[in-house]
Amino acid sequence: LTVRVGKMELFSNSGFTLTAKFSSTTGLRSGANVEIAGVSVGRVTKIELDDEYYSNVQMRIRDGIKISGDTGASIKTSGLIGDKYVNLTPGGAEDDLADGGVLTETQGAIDIEDLISKYVFGSVQ
């Protein structure tokens, strides 16, 4: 099932699901883009806390996209204060992740407000 408005796809059941474990997902929301090399390849579908106090980010990746087992995931910001999104950096492993796969090479969100505060009050080294 795919629902479109004009050329924009609102949601789709096609594709496969991956999960990435992050230490911080500050500012990331369900519905955020998942991108590879600046191209949208999916959407964040759910963010939840696990038993070890990590954020599990569930992503729906569209059909035809290959994600290797050593792919890295990081949370980025569009522009200086734009929306957060998940950026995937493909690895070199030959085995691709299947539906339900987990990405463990992650880099959490950077809290810009915290960095500015540290700089203003002189605690950045």
C-alpha cells in the first residue's frame, strides 16, 4: 500500500525495516528522512528507549536499497538549525542486512544549544 499526494509519497508498506541504537536522539522525530549521500531512502518510523537506556530508532527503507552490515548511522541537522535526519554511510561488507536488521555503528545527535552554552561560558576546550 502506497499513499501519494501529487508526487509526494506519504507512507508505504513496501521496503524493509532496520533499527539503529543511538546514545542520543535529541531532536529526531518519527517521520524524519533517512538519507544516503543526500538522497532520501526511507523514513524514521519509531523511536523508543530500550532496557539499556539507548534510543532504538526504527527506520523503513524503500525496496531496492542495499544496506551492508557495517553501514554507519548518524543523526545530522539540515542546515544550522534545521530538522534532524538519519544519515547512513555505506560500509564495505558484502553481506546486506535483511528486514529486522540492526545497525550498531552509530553517532548520536549533537546538541547545538549545549555546545553554544559551553562556548559562551568558556568550558569548551
